[in-house]
Amino acid sequence: MQASFGDDNKTALIKTSGVLLIVGGGNVEMGLLKELKNAGTMVIAADGGANACARAKIVPDAIIGDMDSLDGRGDWEQKTRIIEITEQQTTDFEKCLYSSQAPLTIGLGLTGKRLDHTLAALDVMLRYGKERRIVLVDETDLAMLANSAFSFAVSPGDRVSIHPLERVVFTCSKGLKYPLDGLELAPGERSGTSNMATNGRFTIEPAPEEKGAWLLLLDKRHLAPLILKLTR
């Protein structure tokens, strides 16, 4: 099952009302991949991300990309939907995003291994993350893009990092060791790395007029409760 598209087709071909998992060709934790698949999550492999799915003995619901790093394409064509997109202006991650619709998208294997791929993934998050919820997960952390107030419960003493992707001013914060009250963060100027939750639940509030994007970074063990919060 396959389809090919050129430069001008940016249609949402894959749609789900649940969680969508995009698997890339970077470092993928097999246990987490299997856990998400077993929970009923729709899985899209971003080109060579299908190789990780094969190692986990998982058949993705679709494989999307320019197919320059997919192993065993002939075998995959008998098992799942292959959507080949030939344009070279975007990464395979972005091809997966503009070809899909979902209320929450989780990305595995899209960071790590190669720094240029990690930077490209963050750039794609900035372009798409204001319109849809995207969470990237690596071997240690999860990163969620936000541009509005956000509250979440962790354990006292847990690390809470805030990294600006754009200039953003925060009105206040609650439950953090280092308050963000009146603080302006901007790429290349100031970030909020290694803050800490004091009482467990924390709240971060940008100024009402602010639309600047920032990343919330937490230990990846918080992924399951974060998914619950974002899909309520």
C-alpha cells in the first residue's frame, strides 16, 4: 500500500481523535514504544523510524517520508501504508506533522544521536506547536511546547526547566524554587534551566499579551500523567 506526493501536497492524510505517536530514526526506547502501542496509540514511522518499529516487532499504521533511510521497503509495502513525499524542503518529522491531525502528538527518536536532527526537531516544534500539542521524548526528558499558562503536578524536588524558543515575559509562577515573576526569557539571552518544584504542583503564567513559545522540560517518567492531562 503506497502513495507518492510531490512538493505542493500538504494534506492531513492520517487522522485520529486520540494520541498520535511519531517514531523517528534517532534513539528510541523500545519499552516505551511498545507501551504506547499497546495502549492503543496510533503509530506513524517517520521514514527510517520504521526500522526502530521493526526491532520492536511493531507494524506502524503508516510510514511517511522521502524513504531515503527505510530498510526493507518491499516487505513494508505488504504490511502497512507507505506515503512517500518527495519534497526536500522539510524533514520527515515535519512531513508527518503536516500529513496528520491529532489532539496530541508524541515524538520518539526525533532527538539525540545527531545534533542537527535535534535542532531541526525543535525548529519544527516551534512552527507547529502553537496549533497542536506536541511532546518530544528522549532517553531522559520530555519536552512540551507551550505559549500560555500551564499547571502540572510532579514530586517536590523534581526538576522543572523552562527554555524559551521565542522571547517571552512571565507574569508569575507558583510552586517553583526560583520564581518567574516578571522574568523575561529569550533565546541567546536567558533561560530557566534546572528550576525545581517545591510543593509538587507548579503553575507558570506568561503575561496575558504574550504569545512567545517556550519549552517545558521534565523527567520522562511524567509522560503518562502528562498525556492524561492533555487528553482530558
